[in-house]
Amino acid sequence: MTEELPSALAQSDIALLATPTSGLREVLERLRAPRSKRPVIWACKGFEQATGKLPHEVVAEMLGRDAACGALSGPSFALEVAQGRPTALTLAAGDAEFAKRLARELHQPTLRVYFSTDLMGVEISGAVKNVMAIAAGISDGLGLGLNARAALITRGLAELTRLGVALGGRLETFMGLAGAGDLILTCTGELSRNRRVGMLLAQGESLDAILKQLGHVAEGVYSARAIEALAAEKRVDMPITRAVCAVLFRGTPPRAAAQELLARDPREEA
């Protein structure tokens, strides 16, 4: 165990980066300095706040588009992974052989790793599910019940899928571990930081106070604006995302945002 990056790299075959998205660029800069040829895998989810870029776009900018790299995503609270509890994840990379090889190398008795070439689909899933978890937390914090939470998760999956497909992601990704799996976990798990943000918002606390109290990064807060803007650009309807942004950034009370969602006209389920 070492806290020094050069020492860690000297003892490793793969660089697995578990920083928040906001810290990814800085770590990549440090990786780039020694021109390490080791494969780079990242576990962060969401958009870089300053640029609106997804992690794979940041990596391509920093290390080059031909870098051996991929995203590790799926339903996983770090605490349970560290405790050795059973977890299943998806490793996504543009190169199918690379994704398959790295998935095998990361595979452990209690860590099942699948592989995918749908990097965009996996990363969009990881970003959008955090915004949906804020919505689920608001619903739970308002005491709207289990039916409401289930509806939010299901319609949240519809939003995630619509945006992901519009950006070139594959439908099966959104029905898998990185999509539905991670969405369900983040919207229901007691360890979810984004769900906790929503619950505290529903209790009347300000966003600034919540983030100070949390002490950890809640990626959904920083990704929500980027997702809303991307949905508008691609003309993808994402009402839950808009409602979360209204609460986070436009002063809409949580209960009013929930009522606005419920008041929308009936339509065919899609």
C-alpha cells in the first residue's frame, strides 16, 4: 500500500482510477507525465463540471484516442466491494479484445466482471442514474411511498434509455448492469449519496448546506445541468431530469416539482 502515484504505478500492471469525475483530469495529467503504457480503467461516473465532458472524452483528450483504456461501471457501493460482498460490474472499452482481456484480469471470486464495447451507453447510464437517485430521494423524503419510488425508477430508466440511444448507446446496455442495475441500486440503497441529497432537499435543507454536510461528492448534482442541456440539444424529453434541475438550481420546492410531474397529461407508455 502506498500513497505515492509513482510507487503505485511501479508495482502495478493496470491503473484503476477511483477518483470523482472532478479529479480525473488531474490524475491523468500525473499519469501522462511518466508516459506510462499501462492500461487505464476509471470508475468515476458523470460529467466533468467545467467542460461538460464524460470521462472517456476526458481520457481521450489527456492520453490520446489510441490509449488502452476503459470504464468500470455497474451497481456497486465501494464499501460492499471493499468488504468482499458479491458484486457484478461491466467493463466497457472501444476495443472488444481489450475489454474482454481486462474483464478477465479484474474478475475475482466475489467480483463478476462482464465486458462491453458500448462505452457511451455505459457512461451515460452512470451519469443519468445519479440524477434519478436525487429524484427518488426527494420522493422518499416527501413520504410519497414505494409505488412512487417504483414509478420514478421505471420512468427514469425510460429517460436514461431515450438519451442514451440518441447518443449512440445500445438498448441492451440500458437494460443491463450499468443501466437498470446501477439505477435500481442508487435509487434505493441507503449508502447512496445522491439519494441522500434528494431526501435532505425534501426536508427543506439548502443544497449548499447538504453538500457541506455530506462531505463526499454527489455526482448527480454536478451532472444534472449537463444532462438537461444535452437532452435539449438532442430533443429528448426528460421531465424527471428537468424537475430535479428545477429543485437544485431554480428554486422550485420539492413538493411542487413532484406535483408538476404528476400533473402531466396522460400518454402512451414508451
